[in-house]
Amino acid sequence: MPETANAPQPSRTLAARLGLRHPILQAPMAGVSNPRLAAAVTEAGGLGALGIGANTADEAREAIAELRTRTSGPFALNVFCHRPAIRDSAREAAWIETLAPEFAALSAPAPTALREIYTSFLVDPEQQSLLLEARPPVASFHFGLPDPEYLAALRRAGVFTIASVTSAAEASLAEAAGVDALVAQGVEAGGHRGVFDPDGADPRLGVDALVAALVPATELPVIAAGGIMSGDDIHRVLALGAAAAQLGTAFVASPESSADQDYRTTLRTAGAGATELTTAISGRPARGVTNRLIELGRAAGSARPADYPLAYDAGKQLHAAARALGDGRSYAAHWAGTGVHRARELPAGELVELLARELADAAAEGGAPAAEKLGEHPDVTGRWGSREDRDPHLELAADGALTGSDGCNRLMGRWMRLPNGVAFERVAATRMICPGTDTWLAGLASGKLQDGRLIVFDAAGNRIGELPSLD
């Protein structure tokens, strides 16, 4: 079986610290993860995880006990550190009114009030005590951070701590609070964005761009997450300096997951471009396979969803009403990342072993993969020049249009690794639009890094725009 000896130094160091054979982490995925799935991943040499943010302390305690009967290896427990819901009666009433016709069409009563169905770890003393009592090998945090004193208590208990971040600013906060590692969650990731402030600005960086920004800016191990589905994908992010990769959607299709048949059918039939970010289901930004509820959320005239998790209460009631009539997909939270169309229906342990073999094969080829998919556009490939260290140079070829934020972020992730002032030539991209730009960057032919920004030019040398800073 391939071992982490084939991987770059950061991944070997983190794997050794956590007792892993492979730099592969299973995303916690509350509602989908369970002891069977987590144990299968751990037994295969990765890091299995349980998402307990939606569980009571007693439910979580029972799941942890079962997991420990299935494996003696390392595992992670994940909790939600979201701010408690901000109650706004007018906003909540408007969202209920928006959903009322959907309930009526299902011959079900619309809710008259919305409940806070999940308690934040930040204000849940029972879960806080449970985590210290359970002493898992790893504890991870989503939506924010516990206070530094609590993190210090976990450290004294021998628990390795990880925080999900989506920006350099969040990474700085997490490092200052005292976590041991960071999950760099790219915009490609399925499920909830880990943004600390859902009402704040979100740069929506792709995983490559985010990893490239964080690795030189922190001493902490950086774990890449978002759209990662294969060993080639893992190799790509390790080449950018990531210490490991965290995969979620790739494991939802495993028979061990708690995904129901409707969820599995959704994954099986989803094509490229089938997912989008929405706040309509839960009240927080999350990526899922487009369905009736997501479409309703972005329809003109729709009210702003209630705050998280109040909107989730409404969404779950709507889903339950539809499911009672045989429709388990139109209003479901079928979370999935941009790589959903590449999901493989394999037992979790077999998938870990396959990913490890693919990673070893990619590493054996030397350097970055010769051809990589950029975003969701398989007609766009890229490669590093063979003399990258001595003469940094990037060549890209686009047979079709290079479009959308995913492709842009992957390009930025590669370009931003190189020294200030390096010029790029022989770049072909017919059309590209990036976050922070208002116009299409058409006819992109070359670029130059200048003070943290990428200035791009057309074939005639005319400046046609610049890509935003990763800060």
C-alpha cells in the first residue's frame, strides 16, 4: 500500500503527528458522517471524522463510543462555532411568507414560527464538556472558533485542533487563537462555507488560490479542501504546499455514509456545473446540487432567508412535507462540491486506498501533473515548466473558454506562488472573469506579478485588467 513517504515534507510531518499512513482526511459532514464511515477511513490509513454539531451531547457520546469499538486509530470530532441566531421577526415572517406557496402546494401547513434547531458550541456547556471528556485525537471547528482558553485546555488534554478558514484574515484569527492546523476551504467545497461572519465580505477563493495564499503566511499545517476528488487532485494541492487534503463529497457516495437513496441518486445524476452556493436552505452560504428550494432562493422578489439555523428549520419542514409525498429531492439539503460529477461509488476504505495509489502514481511522474483540470472546464489544461525552481514559468493552453471563478482561482493559485516581478508568456485563455473584476478578461495572453496583484495583457501587450489580491 502506498505510504506518505511518497508525499512532500509537510504532508509527512502532519501524517506522522496524527498517526496517518496517507495525507487524506474525511470531511466531518454532519448528518452524513457516522461511526462506520469514520472507522473505515481511519482503518485504511486516513483520518475519519464525525460531525457532531447537530447532535445532543448524549447522541454524540453514543456515536463516539461506537466509533471506538470499530477502530483504535485516530479520528476527528467536529463542532459548529456559529454565532447564535439573530432573531428578527419581520425577516422570519417574510421568509415564511416566501415559502408558504410551496407548503400549500404540498398540502402542508407553513410554520408559524422558526426554531433554533442547532445550539452553537460556543454557548453549549454540555458539548464543551463532552469534547474535553472524550479527548478525541483531533477536534475541528467550523463557522468560527472557541475561545483561546478552551483551545489551551484541549491542548493540555492532548487534543490536536483544526479550524476551517476561507480567507487569510480568518487564518490569522485562528492562528492567534492557538489552533494547531488550518483547513483551507475553497469555494468549490460542498456543504456550508466556514465563513466566520456570514454577513461579511467573502472573497470566495478557490482552494488552490487559498492554499497558495496561506502556506507562506502561516507556520501552521494547511489542509486543502474543496472539489478534491482524486489522487491527482491531492497531488496538486500538496505541490502547492498543503500538508494534506480533506475530501467530503467523494465519501458521501460510499455505502458507509448516512446518505439516503434520494441523496445518492442526486449525486449519481449530477453533471458538471450542477452545484451552486445558496443561503435558501439553511440561512448560511452552502454549496449543494441545484433544486427547487435553491432556485426559489435566488428568484427575483424572494425574501432574504431567516438567519441560521432558523431558515434550516423551515427548509427541513418543507423537505419533510415533500418527502411524505414521495419527493425527496426538490427541497433537500443535498450538499455537494463542484467535483460531484467525478464521485466514485466505492466503499470508503477502498476509496482511500485508491486515492493513495493515484497520489503515489502522480508523485512518481515528478513535478506537478502534466495536465490538470481547471475548475469545471475539462477542456482547459495547464502545466508547469520543467525548470520551475530555476526559471519560474507557466504555460497554459485553452482549447475552449476559460471562464468562471473556479478557473480564475486555480490560475491565481499557481501564479501567486512565484516571485514578485516574474513575467508570464505563452498563456492562451480566450475568456475569463474573476471575483473582483467587472468585465471579461478576453484574449488573455500574458501576465506579470506586481506587488501581490497579477496584471494581465492581451497578445498585443495591451493591459486588459488585473486579478485581485488574495489578502
